[in-house]
Amino acid sequence: MKILIVEDDISTRDASSFYLDGIGHEVKAAATPAEARELAAENPPDVLICDWRLGGTEDGADVARDLQSKYESNIIFITAHPLRALRSATRDLQVARYLRKPISLGDLAAALKDVEAA
């Protein structure tokens, strides 16, 4: 699958990218919403793995809303914040999975398998 990871934490972004690439996915990674939109325009993702709080004026929900409307990407959200708040902020989106940080790479791979099977 073509996967776009949007994560402002470099170690999380790099580890996830390296792992998912190693198990056969085509992975692009972005640190900011602007970078995510640019990468998606070049190669629309099947799946968006997105952190909720990205540390700027836009958050992951803004990015997901934009990319899902343009490319019909499946969405997996990851966050260290309360899931109830994230679910409330994204109720207008079709979210495949919500994962709570810290996540294991195995949990991330399992979430992708669920998306692929759906």
C-alpha cells in the first residue's frame, strides 16, 4: 500500500517509516501539514497515518479532512491525547483506526492489515 505518515516527532516518524517500508509498503513521511499535502499531491496515499497534534496552526484532523476529500485515503490516527477528544474532533471523517501513543510497530502493522482487509 502507499502510505503517508504525518508526524512531527522525528524519531517516531523515522522508525515508523523504516519499519513499514521494510515490510513492503511504499512509504512517504511528512513533518508538517504543508509537506503532507505536497507529498500527497505527487503520490496520493492509500492510507494516511497521522498524528493529531502537529504543533502548528493546523492539526492532523485538518490534514486528514483535506486528503480524505481529495484522495479518499483511509485514515489511521495516532495520539498521546485522550481518544475521546480526538474522536469528537474527527467525527466528520471516516477513520479506520485510532491508536494511542506510545504505539508498537506491530500494532501499527496490524492496523494496516485491518485497513487492507476492509
